Amino acid sequence: MGGSRFELRLANNDDRQVLVLSGDLDAHSAAELEAALREVPAGSSRIVLDMQHVDFIDSAGLGVIVAENRERGDGVVVLSKLNDRVAKVLEYAGLVGHLTIE
């Protein structure tokens, strides 16, 4: 298997940071998301992960999101525009009630 395709774009909106993700958020790309999240200032009131174009997410991708949510505090990391595939993975993983989803 070759590497997965993944793209990440940061859009700043005042004190709100929006990370637009697309492609496969997996063991190959989770480190890229983790690095981008480290660049978001600690004082940001919200970090929105736009997941509309995420085709696949595995436990490595989920792990980065859960760890960031735990570190920043509830309600700071927000998952937005979930497609059906990502929503089902979150549901199967039992994370729907533990993460902020818009």
C-alpha cells in the first residue's frame, strides 16, 4: 500500500481556527493533523475541524482528535460537516456523546 492522500488547510476566523480536512485521516496522516493542531494558539476559543471531505478515518485519526479535545477542554475542538462515513465511525467508536459535533 502506498501512502494515503490527505490535505489540510487552515483558515483563521478571529479567535476561531478552522482546519479543513480532506482525504484519508489515518495512521499515515494523523501526524500531519497533530502538527497543525500544535500550531493553533492556546488561547483559541474554538478549533473547528471541517470533516466534509474526509473519505476515511481510523483509530489513529480519532486518537489525535480525542487527545486534542482532552488537552484543550470540552467544547474547544468542534467537528463540523460530518459526512455519513465519518459519523458512523464516531458512532461505532462511542464518541458521539464525548465530542462536540455541529
